[in-house]
Amino acid sequence: MTTKAIAVDPANPQQFIEIDQPTLVPGEYDLLVEVKAASVNPVDTKVHKGAIKNGLQQPKILGWDASGVVLAVGSSVSGFTPGDEVWYAGDITRPGSNASQQLVDARITGHKPESLNWAEAAAIPLTALTAWEGLFDRLHIGHAEQGKTLLIIGGAGGVGSLAIPFAKLYSEVTVIATASRPDSVQWCKDRGADLVIDYQDMPAELAKHGLKQVDYIFCLNDTDGHWPAITQLIAPQGQICTIVENEHPLEMEQLKLKSAALHFEFMYTRSMFSTPDMALQGEILQRTAQLIDGGQLTTSLSKTLQGLSVETLTEAHRLVLEGHMRGKVVMEY
């Protein structure tokens, strides 16, 4: 039996093509999932860009954010049975969720929130894991005393949409988010931001509110472009985390003088290297589902495209590449 997938065309990596997948058989810790919806993230477009640059020997299935139904489980899987509704961000080293069926490690999978539909659920896993790990595993804001300040650069994007409420729910920090358009400003406020400023001149914007520095910075876009402001604004002994790789060398003198720390957050580190704590991702997704079903967190879905096709995937990538997405775009199969 074959199943459908949309993949990068090795003959023309700029394009996507429809392919047939062979029968998928779960490994020891795997779930075989019937994918119901998948969202498109910046990582999808970056991997696609890499395929265009480096070429491909065979079709490559992208997509690492999904919701679906368990069809079969591996021999060492616990906590999941066929018929369970699940959500996950997957493993960047394996074929992705732009397919009707997918294999995913059960340890990095959670049960889907009961209160969300397929598309609403698929919008969340990757961004929730990135936001959680960045805030609590890298910046350790959960240990911050009251009065500390957190600046989230890119508050209205997919990760920012989850980082704002996570920070409000699990820390005492004052949350400052950046946004420029009125709808984006309101989006950040609706998710709990204490203050929203324009990213184009953050030092001046913060000065209007009597702030010269912040204790924590979570950079969610354009590390190179924001770096001068970041090094100016970070407090002595402050903490910086970015999810965006730099394209040019970063000037470190101010960080050295301030004894400030720089962390990188890459959500796929745990699955890529099979770290001993890999199962924490499943636990984070379970906790996030409980928050959503308890009404403390909402989906960041902003646009739904219907169907698994070359056309819908191409359109989803176009929307993400524009760089103006508020929340997430999802394809519902």
C-alpha cells in the first residue's frame, strides 16, 4: 500500500511534486500517524532553501509540525495506542508531515488537546517547544525574581505567540514584546504582553517607558540586524537567547564587558542527538495541551489552507517567506 506525500523535486528543487510513499513500518519507539493537518514554519523554508542550494538525490518530504491519529505503535512504545489523537513537531532528520502518513518517535509526541480541531492543534507544537525551551531551559526565566524584564523580539510570530503567555504563566518577569502593525500589537497584548514596542528603534522605544536595559532577551528574528540593539540593551549579567542563526560574525565586546550570556535554541537538538532528556519534549506537549484545554492558552493559528497538494504547500511557503505572518499558517488534509 502506498500513501501520498508532497516533496521537494530533486530534478527541480525550486518546485514541489506529489509522490507515493512506500508502506511505513514503525520502529521500536515509533508511532505511525495518519496526518490530519500540518503547519509550515520558517524551518521548512530554510531546509527547502538548503535543498535548492545543495541539490537532492531523491525527493525530500518537509513539514515538522502536525496533528493526526495513531495507526500503529512500535514494540517499546508506552502511553499511546492506535486511535489516539496526537500532536508533535517531529524530527528534522526524518521525512516530514507533508504526507498522509508519517513515522514519529513517541517520546517527542503528545496527546492532542481535546478542545482544538486538527488545524488549530497543528499550529502549536514546534513553536510551543521552541518557546518553552528558550525561556526555561536556556534563559531560565522561571527562576527570575519579581521586577526582572524580558524583551521578546518578534512577539506576534509563531514562537512569540506562545512565549508571551508561557512567560506570564510560569515566571514573574515583566514581558515586553516587539510588533509594528496595529493588528500585531493587539495580538501581543491579547496574549498577555505587559508592554509592546516598535522593533525599529528598541532603545528609544524603551526609553519612553523609563527603561535603559532589560534582564532577558529572546530574539526570534534577524539576529544580525538586531544585534547592536541587543548588546546595548542587555543588562550586566543578563541572558540572551536567539533561535535565528547569524550570517555574519557577532561583535562580542559588550557581552564580555557585561558578563552577559548568549544561548542558542534549536528545538531539534534533543531528537537529532537522541539526548537522555529527549522525552521532555513529550512532557512539554502534554503540559501545553492541559493549558489549552484549561483555557489558559489559545492556538496561534491565523490561516488555514485546505488539502495536501503542491498548490497548498507552495502557497503556505510563500506566506511564511513574506515574513509578515501573524501567528501560523496550516494545511488541513
